[in-house]
Amino acid sequence: MSDKKKFKETTVGKLLFGAASMINPTLGKVLSGVSSPEEAIAEIGKSKISSDDKIKLQQMIYEQQNKEMEAITSRWESDSNSDSWMAKNVRPMVLIWCIVVFSLAGILDSIDNVPFTIGATWNDTFEKVMMAVVLAYFGGRSSEKAIDIFKKNG
């Protein structure tokens, strides 16, 4: 069972459903079954409302997602400027931990004499976690470096 929030329970979802219900109550009902922003955008595109309303709703989704991404970036910048050793090193430590655990699990799973098998669910979970951590770490570091370069040259 997943603890992941349904789309309609997220900040973006609440904002979207409120606006969609005001514009068109039928559209609000259609969107109540979606589980991601991508599905919401697709359903808005299929709906029978004016093009202007479709554009407004889709822009609301993108703007809210951008605000959430900016908040994450702001937290990371705050962490890197902190005097706390833990705040500065949490991302590299999580990256190292994930790589070690993922590698160890993969090695143990591949040895025939060791009674250890990674289940399909865990394999998928490990893959997603590793992708998220690696992309967040290296993507975050790249953006931090780019911002520093722009500040020095600007």
C-alpha cells in the first residue's frame, strides 16, 4: 500500500480543483479522478471548456509546480550557506548511502550461494530512489555552480 498523497490532496491539486470547479463544475468532477499533474493537464485538454480557460488552468499547474521547485532550491541554498556541518553534508551522505545500499543489494542478489533476492517492488523502488537522489544531487550542484558563475560575472 502506498502512502503517496492523491493528486487532489496536494497543494497543486486543491488549487486546481477549486479553480476548475468554479470555471466549470463538470470539469471539477472530471479532474477528481486524476492522480498526477500530467493527467490533470491531459484531462483539461480533453475537456469541453474554452481555450482561454484551458490555458489558465494549465498555467496554474505549471506556476504552482515552479513555486514548489523554487522552494526546494531555496532550502538547498540555505543548507549550503549554513554553518551546520549536517546541513551542508546531508545530500552527499544520502547519495553515498544510496549508492552503497543499492550496490550491496545488487551484489548480494547476483550471488547464487547467498539466499537474498530483491523483489520486483523493491527493485522498482530502488531504481526510483537512486534516480531521484542522483538527479537531485548532481542537478542541484550544477545549478548552484551556474548561479555562482552568473553572480561572479554579473
